[in-house]
Amino acid sequence: MLSIIGFKHKNNVKNYKEYEDKLIDATKAYLNVHRSYPNKGSSISINIKELISEEFIDKKDVVKGCSGTIIVKYDKFIDYLPNLKCKYYKSIKK
């Protein structure tokens, strides 16, 4: 029984990670269209609701019960950091 629960948990985490990847792709597209990358040494935050309302991510791809932002940080490179808050999952900040 415990291994089934562990397997289910691992699959759920995988699904959230795939969702984070979709959000990162949508954020990259959003930034390309709006030409609104952060300046070097700073960061910006893009809300998932904004990605949905501007159709960078399809409503059918949204994981129910999740909200959050994608933080776009520019130091030496541009990093995309999903910040998801879901009922059973929370992103790990890097």
C-alpha cells in the first residue's frame, strides 16, 4: 500500500513539474511579445492569471487549485523560477 501511495505522489510531482515547464514556456513567449525582460541585476514577476488572460497558456492546461507566478530573474543569465502554490504541492525556490 505504501509503495502505491509513493508512486502516486511521484507521478503527481511529475505532473506539477510538467506544468511548471509549460508555465516557463508561456512566460518566455509572453516576454518576447511584450519585450519586457528585466534589467540586469533585477527580476520581474508574471502572474499565471495574466498568462491565461492573454492566452499564452490554455485554460485546459491549468492545474486546478494552483495559483502563483513565474519570477524572471536576470543576473548573469535569465532564470525562470516557477512559484506555484497548489493544494498538495508548492514549488521549491532555487
